[in-house]
Amino acid sequence: TQARRKLVAGNWKMNGDMAALAELDAIAAAAALHPHVDVAICPPFTLIAPAAARTALPIGAQDCHARASGAHTGCVSAAMLVEAGARLAIVGHSERRADQHESDAEVRAKAEAVMAAGMIAILCVGETEAERDAGRAEDVVAAQLAGSVPPGAKADALVIAYEPVWAIGTGRTPTPGDVAAMHAGIRTRLRALLGPEADGVRILYGGSVKPANAAELLGLPDVDGALVGGASLKAADFVPIIAAA
Ligand code: PEP
């Protein structure tokens, strides 16, 4: 296996204003003390340009339209994100799969647009609680990967985030054994889809990562980092997670 640098990425969701960029400064200062870890923050669209202008920390978007331009009211293209200073973009977050009814095919098209623009795509997959209870978690994630990972994706442009829907914002997490099993399963699926390139793709865990559980989760095999929601808003919560990586 190739060495994979850990990535700790924050997803601010629909939170944050100009004043919140002070947290970004604190996060950037702490990240500089941990040069072996990649750190990124994905603020709302409105903060991408001001965030990118004030920090060397990679700034990302939380979504990206698949098309380059056109009649898509309210949407933002990959080139627009790049111009604003974004270097990565989350695609297929479960909140968008649910709220905006995004399909695997749409998520794949978005990931392709992100990569074609020279950004890193953080592609999210994960099962619902009902799917896990029904014993279908691995099958659901496998189907999401088959439907949404772009063929020919390169390891330096693709990151997978495994985020069980029932663990997001709930304070609940899967057992370490369940996380390790899912990440190993994802690696196997990626090898089938991408060949040897899959060994360089980072697989993040996401869902209620916090300072108290970060070291355990980030120490699991095939867990190459974390996608962090709530605990990425404040440097006091996010910095210990970076340190744990
Ligand atoms: C997320 O939505 O990407 C996430 C991981 O959220 P939280 O950390 O708040 O559970």
C-alpha cells in the first residue's frame, strides 16, 4: 500500500459568517504545527473567497454543480469555485442526497466536474439507520460507490468519506470494529472500480467525530482521516482532532 497522508476536513454546513473566520485563523495556526496532516475547511459558498484570501489552509466547497454554466438558478460551477479560491469540494453529502434528492449518477457527475477543474472531490457515502439495522450497510455503500465514483479517478483527486447517516450530528458513532470493517470493504470496492489507484485514495470517517473519540477512530486501519461537522466550527474542538491524526 502507498503511504496515505491523513486528511482532517471540516464541513461548516450552513454555519459561519465573516466573524467566524477568526476560528479559521486559529485552525490554520494549529495546522501549521502538524505538517504531516492535511487540514481543510469547507465553509458556506459566501465565505470561500474571503477565507481563501486570508489563509494558506486549503478551502473547499460543500457542493458543486456538474455543469460549467447555464440556467441553473442558485447553483455554482467548479470553475467558479476555483476562481473563488476553492481547492476541494464535498459532493454527495447525505444531507444533499436527502434534501436535494441527489442521485448517485448526479453525484458522479459532480465529482467529475470537481476533478476536471483541478480540485479534490470528497465524495460521501453512508447508510441510514434502517439500512444498517436491516444488515444492508455494506451493500448500500457498495452501490453508492459503484454509482458515484468516476471511472478512472486518480488517487490525488478523490477522497471518499464514509459517513453513516445515523451518526451525523447525533453524538453516536459505529463501533471501531464496524468502522474498520466498512473502510476495508470500501477499499476492496475501490480496487474493483479503480484498480491499484485505489490504494492511494484516502477514506475518511465522518459522523460525530470529536476530541474524545478522534484518536481511536483515526487510529483504525484504512481510516485516513476525518470529515468533521459540528466539531469543526470552533478551533477549540477541531484542533485536538487534528492533533489526534
Ligand atoms: C458531516 O455532516 O459531515 C458530519 C460529519 O457531521 P458531524 O461531525 O456534526 O456529525
